[in-house]
Amino acid sequence: MSKSILPPPNEAFYKIWHKFTANIGSLWLYSQQIPEMADRLDQKKVREIALEMADIFDDDPKEMEEEFLAFLPSLDELDIYPNFYENANVRETFDLFKTSDFKERVLEWALENVGKAQKLVHSVTTYLAEPPANGIILRRSALVTLLSFLEILFEDLFFVYFHYVNPKGTSTEEKARKKAQSIRGWKNRIEKIKGFGVALNDVENYLIEFYEIAERRNRIVHGDGVITKKYLETTPVEYQSVGSAEGRVLIVSTRYLLRAFHLITLIAFQVCQTAWREWRPNKSPKKANEALEHFVFSTLKQNRYELVKDLASASGEISLSRRYKQFVIVNHAIALRQLGEIERMQSVISLLRSEKRDWRVNIAYMILQGNYDKARLLLLEAAAKNELINVSEYWPLFDPVRDEQWFTNIFDTANRGKLPV
């Protein structure tokens, strides 16, 4: 068997981070689109059975649909599967089902309407076989996959530590991988990585909430989401979903899933960036800086402005050169502008007031200050030097001037060279 060729440490860190961002980026797109479609399919299924029931009982289809929806709240918005029996109307209906008078009437109706009775049995059987729960299943699956990607990231980082940084007893690739894989449990992983010199700084404040996310994932994987006494005892009340009680079932709302994405991305960013630098203290951080800048920029382009704010805060704990620090500040300010937090934007951008600014940062500074005429002149100057190959016209910075003819003309200029990725 041929021996695998491992990349040098710097390249290993780059591949680890690239793998995580590629995985989580795909999952993000999936989580944005597929569950929403699944919820629409679930609503369609409810509508279809309502139409069938209306036909069977010669009722108004719209009224029947409204009655079904009253029994089935929007599960997209809930984190605990509802106990339908708590609904007075549902309880009254179930109680009616149990009465002998109701059963006799149903049998009498079935004998008089054999065809309709058969249709009713078929509709109910179909509904019970495939209940409208596609959105629930997909959001739960996305959460499980999300945690799996973070586990892979930590395992890869532990391998780098044992193989490159501290290879005592793990001199071979196989030994290093086995030792990395032996570190299990999120509290244990976090404590281990901190023990290896990786400070979590601001991210430390989110760990309790993160542990609840991890425990919810465990409940979903190992107990179909059923809440246990242990879950209630180990999870702080403020991070338990409203209605949590032993025996109830945890699900995943869209809001909850997006929050999980936010926290897990932030933790991964802080851990990877810090380890990259701490475990190679005498090496150039250029590659790590480039990865940081690119990720903040791509997050901004995805309109994930709250995450950009937290990434900027986490970046403040990292030693960056002036150029990279300026780009973090600019993208932070853009996110604040997009969120309408203008005063905070002005406060952030003021950090660049007395700085010697990179020419791209200078353009950004002018646009954020509302000085569009100056920004236009700087863009024309950059276009004349064919420097705009280093600037994306889709940078959210340009939103206020994107529809201006002068802006379109500048970026339509011929001979711009290779377009940026």
C-alpha cells in the first residue's frame, strides 16, 4: 500500500477550512430552499385531504381546509411538537370519538354510504402513512448534518495538532488520526482545544447555547427528539424551548436552525483561525489572513449581516495586518448600513479616518460616508489603471450606486482583465 502524501501544515489548515466552508455553504443553500419547499408540499397535502373530505361529506372545501389547519399549526415556527390534546377543540373532538353514540352513527353512515366510507378509509390511511411532516424531517436532518460538519472540523484540527504540532506518541499518520478520533463529546472537545492554546475569546459566551444545540442533535439522533429528564437537568432554562417537558418531542424551527448555523459558523471560524496562528507562531499568517478576509466577504454577499458583525468582533481578537484589518472594518460597516444601524456604522468607519487606507478601502470609505462623487472619481482612476479586476461589482458596498449609469459604465469598461471570483 502506498503511503499517503500529507500537505505541509499551512496547506493542511487551508484545506480543513475550505472543506468546512464548502460543506456548510452547500448545507446553507439547502436549508434556505428545501425546507421551505417541503413546508409548501405539506400545506398542499393538507389541502388535498381537505378536498377529499369535503367531497366525501359534501362540505365546503375551504371550511374543511381551515378546520384541518386549526388542528395543524405551522410546524415551521415551533421547536416542540405540539400536544394537540391541549387544544380545547381537539380535545372535544377526541372525546366525541370515544362515545358509543358517535360510533353507532359512524357505522350507520358507513352502511348507507359504502363508496364514501371506502374513500374515507383510503384517505385517512394515506394521510397516516405519509403525514405532512417533510419540513420537520428536513430541518432536523440539516441540524444533524451541521453538527457533523463541525465534528469533522475539530477532528481534522486535532489531527494537525497531534501530527504536526505535538507528534509525541503520534508520529505516524494512523496514530495521529486515531488519537484525534478518540476525543469525543463537545465539552471535552472544547476543553481539549483550549488546552492546546486555542483561546475562544468572544465565542466563549455562546458555548452554553451551543451545548443545548448539540444536546438537541443527540436527542434527535438517539431518541427521535424525545425530551429526557437528563436534558431538562443539564440544559439551562433560558435555552430550553417554551413548552419543554419530559416526554415532549423536540423539533427544529427555521428560526432555530438559522441560529444554529450562526453559532456553529462563528465557533468554527474562531477555532480554526486561532489554531492556524497559535500552532504556527513563527510562520507568516498570510494564508490565514486571506481565508479570513474571503470568508467575511462571502458572508456579506450572502446577506448574513448579523453573522458579519460577529465575525468582525471575533476578528478583533486576532492579530491582523493593517490591510486585512481595514477590510474587516469596511465589511462590518457595510453590514451595519444594510441593517439600518447608521450610528454604529459611523462609529465603526471612524476607525479608518486617520488611517492610511488601501485604495479599495478608500473607495469604500467614501461611499459609506455618502461622498459618491469622490468615490466615482476614485473608481474611474482605478479603471484607467485596469485595477478593477480586484474589485467585485457585486460587493454589497455598491448597493446605493449600483443603478447609477456612471457606475454601470465603469464596470462595463472593456479590458478589465480576468474577472474576480
